[in-house]
Amino acid sequence: MIKNFLIERRSWILLFIVQQLVIILVAYLDNAIPFKPILYIVFLSMIIFILFLIVRYNKETKFYKSLEEWENNLDLTSIIEPERPFEKIIEKSIKDQTERLKQLASENQLVLEIEKDELLAWIHEVKTPLTAMHLIIERIEDKPLKSQLTYEWLRIHLLLDQQLHNKRILFIENDLYIENINLKELIYKELKTLQSWCIRKGIGFDIQLEVKEVLSDAKWLAFIIRQLLSNSIKYSDASDIIIRGYVQNGRTKLEIQDFGRGIDPRDIPRIYDKGFTSTTNHADNASTGMGLYLTKKAAEPLHIHIEVQSEMKAGTIFTLSFPNKNDFVNITGM
């Protein structure tokens, strides 16, 4: 700030220095003017001028320091009141722009809310014919046709479900209800939904649950497990998926292990990025790059830690570490 202040006042400083040099030059050339007293006066002037700069620096930079420390958000309370006319002009300009930004942000938020509500309403409307379609498919006797239609129905169902949770995830903190959940019932319910897909791909399940319950939100935990199971099924063929539940170091853990194509080591740091699919298989049009992104986003407010281990052509293990009851105090008051 000192450097900026001196640069801002450099023309005045140069003017003062030039004036003093001119006085010294005149006294030096004109014998009628005593030279030493003039040097003394110039010296005193320089001292006074330096003290003046120090005082002015402290007074004139307060406002600009508060601007420098301002976090460029819409809260202007951290900016001190201006004292000088130019400072007031700057403050007025910032306030006007901030008000316009607040209004624009409010309008955009309203538009997003309307679009979200419309999309959620549309998804719920689509679920009705989807349910009817599923009942019709169940009555088809041609097994190959029935299997193919069920698979396509399931793809639509999962994509709609993903889109529904994508819109809800922004407000997940308002949608949480933490309770003890029967882990076995939840997993079997999700497997039943995915049953037709698993049969089509020749995938079985080896379920080893040493724990009966976990503390979480049933709806969002089901979504997380559904996404991980969908991923395992999508990238596996004619193999088993192992689901283990156990307690380690006082924390409940749930593992989902498949023996599919695996994840390239260079992709692992990016698998939770929105829209990221793969660097090794660009022809995979079935992947949206949203499943693991939403899984991670949903796991964070639930205090569920996700770990991944993978080896190419050997499979992948996703491990969910569930929190203890005390970890939910801040969000549930339990």
C-alpha cells in the first residue's frame, strides 16, 4: 500500500523536490541570497513534507485498505465510510453495482427455482407412465423381448432417478432425516430393482454383512448405494459383485467389490468430477459422468467417507465409512 500511495502522489512529490532544487540553484547562483540559511530552510521543508506524507498516508489509505481486504462479495459492511469526495464516488459506484448484482442474483435464483420445480414435477409425471409400462412389460410372455424391454425401462428409470437427485442435492441439508437403517433390507431392495439388469449380464452377488444397522438418511443412502451398484454392474460381465459390511477401528464400513474393467490409475483423482467419464474409453456413450459426482456430493453432508481401490482389468472396490452418532450432532441435534 505504501508503494501504491507514493506512486499515486509521485507528481506532487516530484513538484516539491523540483521546487526545492530550484530554490537551492537560485541561492547558489545569486550571491545576494545567503546559501547556508536557504539549505537549512530546504532541509526543514523536507522534514515537514515527509511528516505530512506520513499523516496523509494514514488518513487517505484507510478506505482503500478496507477495499483491498474486501472479499468481493455482496456484503459491503467491511468497507469503512468514505471521507473524501473521490472515495464517495467509488463507494457509490460499488454500492450501485452490488445492488444490481443482488437483484440479478435474486432473479436468477427465482428462475432456477421455477425450472427446478418444473423439472421435478415433470419427472414425477413421467414416473406414472413408467410404472404403467413396467406392469405391461411384466405381462409379456416372450422372455427375450421382456428382458430387453425391462433393461431399457430400467435405464430410463435410473436416469430419471439420477436427474431427480441432481436437482434435490442443492438442498440436501434440508432433506436429511438421520436414523438407524436396516442395511440388509436397504441393499436387497436396491438389488431387486437392478435384478433384470444383473440377469441380463450374468452378474450375481455375494453378500457378507456382519453389521445389521447403520446411522444415516435412508433415502440418500439408498441413492449412494444404487449409484455404486449401477457402476459395478455397468462395467462388469458374468461375474459376482461382493458386498461386505463390517466394523473396523470402531467405524462401520460397507464395501462394494466388482471384478470388471477397473479404473485407470490416472483417472482415479478425477472420478468424482462432474461430467468426467474416462480417459481410456471415449466410446462409452452410456456413461454420463454424473453418478460418482452425485454420490460424492450426497455422501459429504452424511459424513460418509468414500475410498476407492482399483486395478485395470481386475476390478474396483468402493468402501463407505459411516460416521458415529456424535458426528451428526451439528446437523440433527441428536
